[in-house]
Amino acid sequence: MIGRTDLKPLIEALDRRAEIGDPLQLWLRDDDAVEPSGSLDRLLELTQRHQVPLVLAVIPAFTGLALQERLASADTVEVVVHGWSHRNYAGVGEKSQELGQHRPTGAVLDELARGHALLAGLYDTRFVPMLVPPWNRIDPQVVANLPGLGFESLSVFGPEKPAPLTMLNTHVDIIDWRGTRGGRSVDAVVADLVSSSRTHRGPLGLLTHHLVHDAAAWDLMELILEATARHAGCEWRSVRDLMAQSAVN
Ligand SMILES: [Zn+2]
């Protein structure tokens, strides 16, 4: 049973941010979109109802006009590049990776250039030149070449590291990948959000995966958005705004 009391530490942290006039900057990244689905409808309905900007990391190789048409009426969505095909090139026993050292860097870069061009063509002003590496892993040699492909931002998971382009990472994942592969407990996600809000400087990214959400994951999203969307102690931001802000700073 999920109740509002589970959110108390988060509300209290946001109340303090409101008091000191320093609202927490939040952004929402959802990965692996390819085509319209019931789960995507639910995600769009949820984010639109709360007026929370949604950054959708789309896998270029398998997407096309069907998703473009579905997103045409979703005016709070930004589309970013999620690798090329989300294929794992790592060997048995290695962590999954598409953009690692398993292939020549040039081959990886060629695919990323195709992905950038394809999604820029499909989404025009909704497209943001951000790369989200599948499994949040990418070889440094590939990163060094991203600005040359037109990418202006890179987003993985965890604390930001120095890079030749704007880093906007996600820091809190709502899915329990090693356990149920469904939503984590409200207490655990709230504790992550609160501790990250204290220690992390800069925008805090929330990571979701609509295609694998179970009832717990959807409940969690609903609770978090409901608690935060209209709270004076935080602001949900689009990545275009955050990238412009980081270019000024
Ligand atoms: Zn992915």
C-alpha cells in the first residue's frame, strides 16, 4: 500500500528548497522508445497531465513515421538519440555495451551520425542533439568525437564527469533491474532523490523505461510527479533549457 507519508522526506526537502529560494532542477529521461504502444500512451498522458517535460531516448535503427505521428500531438516531448540499434557487442561475461571498443571507433561513429540525422529529420524542432548511450556505457574515444558529429550533450547514469560536450546525467532510476525488474520501493526512490538533492550540484535526472513498467513503477511515477510538479521547491526542466543554461554558466 502506497501512501503519501512515503513521500514525506522528499516533500520536506523540497519545502526547504522553496524556503531558501533555490528550487531543485529536475528532468525526466525515458529510454528505449521505438514505436507507439499502450505503455507510451500512459507515459505521455501522465507527463502531460502534470505538465512535466519528457525526454524520450529513441532507438534510431528501428523507429519511423508511426512514432513521429504519435508524438506530433505531444507538445512537451523532446527526442534524443539512444545509440543506433541498441545491439550488445560485448562478449559473454562482459557488461552489455553498444558503443564500446568492440568495433572500430569509426564504425560506431558512422552509426551515431546516421542516428542523429535520422531523428533530426523526423523530429525537427523536437529533436535535441543529445546522445544517450544504451546501458549508459560509452567508450571515451567515442565521446571525444561526439562534438564533430553534431552532438551537444551526453547523458549517462551517475555523477557527471568532464567531457567535451554538456553532460546531463540521470541519477535516480525507478527500476529494480537486479531484482524484480519492476518499480523499486517508494522509500528507496525517495531516499535516493533526497540524498541526491543534497549532494548533487546541477540538474537531477530521473530515469524511467516505460516498456518495462509494472504497476509499482507506474504508481511510483504518479506519486513523484504529483508531489513535485506544482511544488515551489523544484522545477521540471526541458533538456533544451538545461543545455542553454549550462552554455551560459
Ligand atoms: Zn536502452
